Amino acid sequence: MEEIVQLKLALANKDEELSKSIKRWQMGTLNHVEVLQEMQEAHRREISDMKQQFQKELSQQQERCLREISELEEKSKEQLLEQEKRVNRKIKQLGQVSGEGWPPCLGDKGGEEKVNKWIREKQKMVKRVETYLKRLISQPVFKNANEDPNRSAGRASRSPSRDGKQPQRRFNTE
């Protein structure tokens, strides 16, 4: 009987140790779960902070882009106005060259004839400018301003000497 009591006491001690181990394990698991939950919460806060920072940077970049776009639009408007002014000046100059300014109105006396005459004058002027430009384009470009387009390379050319004496012969080697 004494042995049974000792076995019961040993069994009770083992049961108590086992229950303490289970409690420690449960507490460790609970602590582990709490640590994981805290880590998840910290991660969520970090992600939220990063998201807010990215949104702030994005809005700043958008504002900068919008400012740059508006500045570019303003500059382009200014350039267009300047170009329009230049074109208007050129048109006025061309009108002054032809002897008449803007075309006469059709409602004027003999207006249709005046308009047709004005158009013919402008067409003649355009043709003269076109032929002039074609001649300019077709002319060869010389490296030296003293080159004569009628002379070919290697031919002798005469030019007076610097001191006014007898002209000397020299050869173009270009």
C-alpha cells in the first residue's frame, strides 16, 4: 500500500510537471502568437506609411509636371504670338513693296476688278521671288569669294600685282 501511495504521489508529481510543461508551452505559443501579431501590425503600419509617402511624392511630381506644362504652354503661346507678329510685319512689307496694302474690298466701286488686279500683282511677285530663289539655289557655292564661276580649275588667271606692275600669271590648283 505504501508503494501504491508512492506511485500515486509520483504520478501526481509527473502530472503536475506535465501540466506545468503544457502551461509553459501554451504561454510560449501565446507569446509567439502575440509577437507575430505585433510584427504584422508593425508591418502594416510601415506599409501604410510608405503608401502615404509615395502618394505624397506622386502628388508633388504631378504638381511639378502640371506647372512645367503650363509654363511650356505659356512659352509656346508667346512664341506663336511673336511668330504671328513677324508674319504680319512681313505681310505688311510685301504689301508695301507691291505698292498696295491689303486687297481692296469687293463692295467698293469696281472692287472685283481691283481685287483681281491685286491678286495678279501678288501672283507676279510670288513668281519673281520663286525664280530668284531658284537661281540662287542653282548657283554653285564657291569656297573662295574671289573664285570665278566661269573659270575651271587649273586654268591660268591674270590679276594685277599688288604694286601695280605687270600682271602675273598664276594657276588655280583647287
